[in-house]
Amino acid sequence: MGKVVLVTGVARQLGGRFVRRVQRDPGVDRVIAVDAVAPEHDLGDARFVRADIRQSALARVLAEHAVDTVVHLDVSGKALGAGGRTTVKETNVIGTMQLLGACQKSPSVRRLVVKSSTSVYGSASRDPAVFTETTPPKSLPSGGFAKDAVEVEGYVRGFARRRPDVAVCVLRFANILGPRPDSPLADYLALPVLPTVFGYDPRLQFVHEDDVVDVLGIAASEPRRGTLNSGTFNIAGDGVLLLSQCSRRLGKPTVPVPLPAVTWVGSALRTIGMTDFSPEQIRLLTHGRVVSTVQMRETLGFRPKFTTAETFAEYARSHGPGLLPPQTVGRAVDRLAELPLPGGAGPRERGAGAVETTDGAR
């Protein structure tokens, strides 16, 4: 790893954890922790610099400390404190542009790591079963954090062309969960009752917070023998879970909502400040998303400690039981699935986008 590492987004739990971890690397002399908000958690011996990455102050910070490794974690779907969607977008997109501009002018920068998301693939009915890093999305995200991530990656590719001497690593994380998650999907799962899209049971992938910190360490270091940590990589735990399985394991009932009415439900939830139920979030909860992690294993040389199911189990344990015991939710859902349709038809068939499972219907 570089001698001087600069990390953005340190006021968030994930950024703070990475700052504390990177200080344990014997090759690191200094860690510069940057955020516009003073963190409430400990940053160890790192030097905290209060700076808004949307401003041009980062060029001075890079030059003053001769930073050679930049880890950009200030790309998020949620605002800190009272900030709204506008603040989030400005930090994600304009902040990234300013940071890349500062890195381009800095002769000392030799490695750049950027936190991205698998949401860049979008979610659509004609999606492939599994996305690889080179699979183009059927439809580009139209808004929200997913669109921010697409724009961020576009600027990063431009930077890589202008500074071919800098090793650039983009990590596309699946939904991050753990004891202290900070994402719109985690807010959705924390609801006492989960609104779902009627007729759909999406496949979901998760990655544990601990694995996120570990893979960031690999990406920010010199590549190990037989590996390459420059490029774009999907990061997710093994396996998938259906949304119906998630609700059962949380012990939370679901409320199937017809697709045209889901947007109204999302607007209502945003109005009362419960969760960011954006159109892209709705598409994820309709069609789901699964990505390939072959390159993560074979090229980057990273193997997560937690599977998708183990990650979700950790999240469920840390957030306590839901309204009902999981067994009760499962039996009720099974009975509803066996009810005949109106008009004397047999039990309803699963609609487009639904997935058959032995762990419960929706």
C-alpha cells in the first residue's frame, strides 16, 4: 500500500472502519481522512481534514501531504444528517469530479480506488440472469443513486484515460449489509411491514461490511503475486436470496402492492421520512439483480468470508426479531399462495419475474 493514503467519506461508519484498518498496514506512514462532516467515531491516528469534496480544496490537501493513494468512499445513496437528495447527488457526482480533477493535477498520486455499486446495471424485465463486468444494461438507470454511480464511473474512466500512469480500481458492491448498514435497502428492510410488488419475488445479493473493508484493503495495495487489482470488479457474497426469504428470516409480513401503485407507496414513505423508495429501488424490488463474481475471485484474488445468506443472517441478528416469528410468517404465506384465484381457477401461478423456491412463496 502507498505511504500516504487519503480516504474520503470518513464520517460514515464504513469510511471510519477502513481508516482504522489501513493504519495497521506496516507500509503506511500517514492516513489523511477527509469529510465535510466531523465523524462521531474514532479515526485512530489518522489526520482528519474537514473539507467538502465539492470544493477545490482537495488539490491543496493532495499536494501538502504528497498523497500517493486515494480511496474514494464518499459515494453513497443516503445523506448524512439533514442533507437531502440534492446534497447526495452533488457529493456523489460533483464531488467526484472535483476529486478526480485534483488527482489529475497531482504528480504524487499513483493509485485510485472508487466505491461504486452493482446498481449501475439497472433492473429490468429483460435483464440477463447474471451480469458480468462487461454486460451492458438493458436500460440505464433513470435517477437516484444508480444514476449517480453511472455518472461517477464515466468520470473515472475519463480520468484513467488522461492519467494512464495511475492504477485505477472500481469496486461495484452489491447491497451492503451487516450490524450497522447505511443504505436505502437497509432502511427498507427495517420497516415493520415490507411493501412488495405483487407478482414478483426478486433475487438479491448482499456483501458483508467486513468483506467490504477487506476488499478495499486489497484494492488499495500493490497487487499480490498472480493477481491484478486495476480494473472494474463486482463484489458480492456467494449465493442469492429471494425477497420472500428475506421477509421470512426477518419475521416480517409483506404487503403485496400492484405495480402501478408502488410509486405512490414510495412517495408516501419518502414524505414521512422512513426510507428512500426511489424508482430504481422499486425496480430492484421488482426484477432483482444478480452479478458474477468470477473476476473478483480469479483476477482480484478476493474471496468473501460471508455468503449472501450469512450476511443477511448477521443483519437479522443485529436488528432483532420482527413483528411475527419467522415460522408464522412462512406458514401464512404458504397458505395464501395455495388459495384459488377468483373465478374458480386453481392456485395462482407466479407472474413474470417471479422465481420458484422451496423456502416460501411471496
